[in-house]
Amino acid sequence: MRAEYTPPGYKEEGFHCPHCGVYAHQDWYEVSLERDDENGESAEGLSLCYCERCNNYSVWVDEKMVYPEYTTAPLPLADMPEEVMLDFMEARDVVSHSPRSASALLRKALHRLVNILGEDAENISEAIENLNKKGLDVKIQKALDSVRVTGEEAVAPSVIDPRDDEKTAIVLFNLLNLIVDVLISQPRMVDNLLDKLPDSKKRDRDFLFRARIG
């Protein structure tokens, strides 16, 4: 599984499919549309791209994808909790048409994530401060202030804020992924690495840990 997002590109053999969101091989087909006239001229610049993962097509005109509509929003990390991911993906579907709606969904998703991480999202600013103590960078808190998740101008989840634009939504997408990466993905990766240690090393590790906190 590829960790980095590869956006769709004209005639590229592989990228993250705009339909299924999975990195997959893409097959390309040139399409000629004949006109109903005596000359039989054809329209140029139309291509179809077939995803071998989900069997769906994307449509390209003059080397640009026109279907499905392209978004610059990132995909969610694989470790994102399912209920948070549902809001994330719904926001991703609408961000090009309604960034205000997408931002409201993403603030709702952030509150869900904070609750899952063991904090009370009713007091979101205090909850983020507690997450800072668990390893979340304070710079992320400052970024959350800037997009009105925390701070004096914080907007309640699911509330439409007329100040939100697509740039705000993109920041919210990325902040969600950052929090998941720092507080879920990275600890899980460390646990997986430690689980591969020989039993003797695990005992030494546990002894050192108890000595440090004793």
C-alpha cells in the first residue's frame, strides 16, 4: 500500500483512482466521435481511463479530467476511525461545490476524533491541550485556532460559517490526517515494531520502563 497520495495524471499508468481512492493501474483508451455530416470529421482530445481496481472510468478532454470532478483534498489515512472517515469522505465529495459545508463536516469529524482519543470534545480547547500532553505538537493547536476549531472564534461542529472557503477546508482535511498520524498511526507502528522483539529484549524493555517511572 502506497503511503503518499498520487493524484490523477494524464496518461499516467498508475495513480489514486478518483472513484475508489485506491492506488491502482490505469488503462487508457482514445475515443473518436464521428459527426453526422458529409465530412465525417471526428472530435479530438477525448480519452477514457479505466481503473483496474474498481472497474470505473474517468473521462479526460484535452488532457484534463472532466469526470469525476477532481478535488485537491487529500485522502484519509488508513488508520482513521471509520465514523470519522465517513464525515471526511462526505466532506471530500462536496468541497468543490460547497467548501462551507465541507468545513462544517470536518469540524464535526474533528470533534468525533477527539472523543475517540479519550477527551471531551464539549470543551474542545481544553481537549486539544490534553492531547498536546499526549504528544500532539502545539503548532497543530495553533493551526486549529486559525481555522476556528479552537480559540475565541471557534465554530460549533456542523455549523455553517460564511467565512469558510476551500483553503480553510483543505487545512482541516490535513489537520485531521496529522492528528490521526501522530496519535494513532505512529504509536501503532511503534507497538508493532516492539512486538517483533525477542522475548528477552521485551523483558529488558519492560524492566527499563519500570525503572524510569519507579
